[in-house]
Amino acid sequence: MRIINGIVIRQRDVGDNDKYADILTPEGVIEVLIKGVKKINSKTGSSSQLFAYSKFCINEKGERNILNSAEPIHIFYDLRNSLKKIALASYFADIIKYCVTDERRNSEVMRLFLNTLHFLEKDLRTYDFLKSLFELRFISEIGMMPYIIACAGCGSFEPDKVYFSIKNSNFYCSDCFMHSQNDYIIEGSLSFLRAVRHIVLSDFERLFNFRVSDNVQKTLSYFSEKYIIHHLEHKFNTLDFYKSIEDME
Ligand SMILES: [Zn+2]
């Protein structure tokens, strides 16, 4: 018997009565079989639904993990009131499921996901802000952070303007940038650079404690999405779905 805290990031039915849940834990993502879904008591039922953060009690039978019981810690009820919130959370879950493997696990990922869901659930930050923050911090946590310390040409720390390359993961200042460098497609201000630095480098305790102007957010949104999609080399259907909801607004 194993007891572990985790959050359900995906579920799928097995036959009429059982389901599999992918649960993100500090030790990575584990697949757990939940038997007799219809008969299960309501406490275990709500503790094992999508985006429930719970204490799971798991029987290990050979290669298989079978749920014994679960106690809710936080269910994120208010996420469920909004299709847009669920869509964004599903996109984050999709990224996690795609990237977090046994070889590449990181206990900070669960913390990042839980904190982002908290801010999303309670409307404490905008959707765009949380999406950029999650995308950039996540990719940094798994070791693919952009090089944002200084200009790749002259080493300047605080240039007025930056020209960032998604492909090369670095930037040039306006003195070093040559317009023939077609890879450097993202042009941003020093405030944009500071926002990226904050997301990538700040201590977890201060991670959500910053604000950006609408203009900086626009560049940040463009940058963070392009960056993660390019470096993961994967298309997420959940991102398309989230965007289709945005388009309806
Ligand atoms: Zn320079």
C-alpha cells in the first residue's frame, strides 16, 4: 500500500465500470486503475475526478496501481463553473502528461500546476497572464529555459529593446541585432525581458507576485506560446480548443 498526494490530470473509461486516472505526484505521473466507478462511495468519487487534488491510497499489484481510497485535499470546484477555465487547465494538464516522464520528473511541476489552478480558479490573475507564466516556467522547470541573462552579442543586461529568437533561445540588443537575422522574430521592450526573467528565474514564493501592462502581456503571450510549442515539437489539441473558446468571446 502506498499513500501519496497528487492531482488527477486525465481520465479515461475502461469498460462500463472502471476507469484509469493519470495522477501528477511529486514523483511524476502515475497511472491508477479505479474499479467500480459507479459503486464507489461519493467521497472517493469526488476525490478522483479530474483536477481533484487528493491523498491517494494505492494498492500496487505487479505493474498495476489500483485505487484503494482517496481523501480530497482541494477539489477546485470553481474551475468547473467555466468552460474556459477547464479548457486552459486541460491544456496545462496535456503539456504535463506529454512531458513529465520517469526520467524527467520534477516535484516543482506539481507545485506550479496547483498554484496556477488556484489563481485561475479564484480569478486572481488574467487568463493570458497565467497561460504565459505556466508555459514559460514549466519549460524552464524541465530544463529548456530560454537564455535571458544578457545580449548574445555584447553581454548587455538591460538593453532598451530585445530581439529574441525562439529557435536559438537567446536575444540580441538593438546594437547587436542585424536585420538579416530572420530567426529573431520577437521584438520586445525591457519590461518584456524583465517579465520573462521573473517567470523563469524568480523563487517560487514570489513567482505570481508581479504585474505586466497590456502591451507587455501581448508580447509575452506571443512569445511564451511560440516558445513552448517550438521546443516541445508537439501540437496540443487542447490549445486549439482553448483558443476556439477565446474566439467565441
Ligand atoms: Zn548587444
